Amino acid sequence: MIEVKELRKAFGPIVAVDGISFRADLGDVLGFLGPNGAGKSTTMKMLSCFLAPDGGTAGIVGHDVVAEPVAVRRNIGYLAENAPAYDEMTTEAFLRFVCEARGITRRKRAEAMERIVESCAVASVLHQPIGTLSKGYRRRVGLAQALIHDPSVLILDEPTDGLDPNQKYEVRQLIKKLSKDKCIVVSTHILEEVDAICTRMIIIDRGRIRVDSTPNKLREEIGGNLDAIFRKLTTNSDEPSVAGGVK
Amino acid sequence: MRGFISVFKRELRSYFSTPLAYVFLVVFLLASGFMVFQKNFFEMRQASMWVFFDGMPLLFIFLVPALAMRLWAEERRTNTIELLFSLPITPAQAALGKFLACWTVLALALALTWPMVATVCYLGDPDWGPIVTGYLGSFLLAGAYLAIGSFFSCLTRNQVIAFVLAVAGCAFFLSAGSPSVMNYLAGTLPAGMVEVVEVLSFKSRFESFQRGVVELRDVAFFVLLTAGWLWASVVAIGERRAAG
């Protein structure tokens, strides 16, 4: 469902993503790991058609991100870093706007709202402006926005960053629940998260893929816990790890 | 179309769910009223709105960029632009939706100056032609300023920079035809260039609306100019997005 070939993106002299290729299918929860500035967010921005790649191709459900951006956006749910949302809108107005923009008809809208309010647990903040919400609720509203049209591909950029342990647990449960009939890509730098929810993991560092495997296989092959593996893979180079972090 | 309507509705609602629209309307109405009465409106003993429309180009030069500066700069600063473009909306739909929502607020501001019309009617028997065309000219002028402001708002995430550039851009078009500027340019630019600058002037075209003359080429000028700057905004959004 997601097919990425030799994807490349540079910001001036800084190469953020340097020819990465991978694929993900239905039922996959692909963990995207890497130190800060490794190119995770840039890759996700290209998958969601926000950034245009400099080279290579990426296809989502058969649509190319460069040639058919609108078709791609129709098929994905995207939660950007820090869950951006219009602060002055109430949760309800915001979700209604997303429904409208996504062309969910009035009749289906009530149904979709009801489903999403329940699964993302945002009922208590429905009439509150988003700017006044706590980090946890803000993130949930972001998830609700990404899920409201029931997309087949979900791209979540650090969905649990900054949440407390309870909220992290809830978000992970939600992702697990959703994973059966979707293809999900989750970026994170929290390793326990990978163990908790991911069926596959990719470790990316300085714009290149270092590992494309499963958590269990990796432990068998290299040995030790994931933390040690992660450190070994992302620091064993002669140059210091200061790849450009790009917002 | 769907993308355009949803953006238009969201934008329009956001003006009124924040103090923005109310502050703008109050300041606009106070300032336009002040400009009229400061010019001895009653002592002139004329049932005309000439002095009212006379203040519009200068008033709009600050108020329209103030409204336009947030259009894209704010989306970029709060990163909601990434959310907006994860929805199936094209840059052209978004730019047009935002522009028209803002233009609607400006149209409302103009409509709320009706007590001025009522006053003139009460005091005398005005010639309706210049009043109607004056409003039309003001509306078109506001649209042109707004399109300029929208373009500069695309270029930066800093609203102050967007505002200053937009005021400068609007000021260029407004002052292009004025005698002092033309005299200065005549001494520095080649003759052909001076003519081009003169053609771009807002002032002379707005004055013909003020006099009650609607010429197709004046209307076309404003419409084309507005469309041009809007198109530039769409291109700028795409370019800036690709650059991160």
C-alpha cells in the first residue's frame, strides 16, 4: 500500500533524506525510528504530499505523491508533528471542517463524528477551543482528524510525544486496534513503543535506512536490548551525528 | 469546489470567533468617519460622499494589509498549513477561499458605512451614480490591496514582515500616478518605464470611480491585477512548501 523507491530530499546543502526505499502493506504497523534530525519527519512530509521530493518516487495505494497529490491525500490520514490545529476553533467545529473538506456528506457526518468522538475519547472537550486543550487532548483531536474519513493508510509523526504514560498507553491501544485493516506508519524515538505496537521497524539515520526488520528478529541477530542496538546502529560512524534537523 | 467552500467557511468563521473582525470593523468605521468630518463635511454644504471615498485609498493602505498579513503567515507559524494540505485541497482552492473570506469582511465593513449614505440622503438630494460607483471602486481597490497582502503573507511566517511589505507594495501602486512621484521618476527612469508606472496607478483609476465613471478598462485593471497577485500567491505557496 505504501511503496517508496530511492526517495531523496535536500534542503540546500543538507541532505535530509538520502535515497530511502521501503514498502508497507495492509496490517503492517511500521515503526520509523531514528535520532532527532534523522529524516523521519521529512520522509513523512513527503509521503503526505506536503513536501515535494527531489528524487525518487513514493506511491500510496497506487497513487504517486507527485503526480496525484489530491488522490493520495484522500487515502491517507496524517498527524503532523505536534498535532497542528486551528486554536480558535472548538473541537467540534474543527472536526466538522475536516469532514467538509474531505467531502463526507451531511448524512454520513453525524455517523463519522459519533464514531471518532468515541474511539478517540474527545467527547468531554467537544465544545472547548483547541487552543485551551492539554497536550494529550490536542494529540487526540489530531488523531481524530486523521481518522475521521477512515483512511486505509495512516501516517503518524510522533503520536505519543509529550504525553503522560496513561495517554501513551491509550494512543498505543488505539493504534493497535486500528492496525487490522490499515497500513500504519508511526515515527518515534521511543523504543518501548516499537515493542508495544510495531510489526516491523526501520531505523533511519542521517537520511539513510540502517535496518529494515522486525523487533524480534533484530534482537536475535544482533543481541542485547533495543536500546543498545539503536545506539550501536546510529552512532557507529566516524563523523559526529549532527545531520540537519529540518522543520 | 468542495475544498474552496470549506476553506472559505472556516476562514470567515474564524474572523468572527476571534476579536479580529470586530476590532477591524470598529477601527475602520471610526477612522472613515473621522476622515469625513475632519474635512468639514457639513460646511461644504454638498450632498455628496466625495470626501468619504477620498479617504479610502489611504485608509485601506494600512487596514487591508493588517487583515491580510495573517492569511498565510499564521498558518505557517502555527504549522496548520501542514494540516491544511494533508486534506484533499489544492493550493489554488485554499488561496481563493482565504482571499474571498477576507474580501467578504471588507465588503461588510463597506456595507456598515450605510449611515453615511443615510446622512447624505437626509441632508439633501445626492446624485446616486457617484455613490454606487464609489462603493464599487472601494470594493475593487480593497480586493487589489488584499491580493497584494495575500502574496506577501505567503512569503514569510512573520506577520510583521508580511504587513510592512504589503503596505510598501500597496503604497507603490497608490502613489504611482501622483505628480510628485511621476516628476521624480521622469528624471531617473527612461520615458517608457515612466509610462508603465503611470498605467499601474490605482489613484487615477479610483478617482474616475469617485466621479461616477465606470470604465470597462478600469474594472478590468483591478480584476486582472487582483487575479495576478492571487496567482502569484498560489505559486508562492507551492514554492515555499517545497522549500520546507
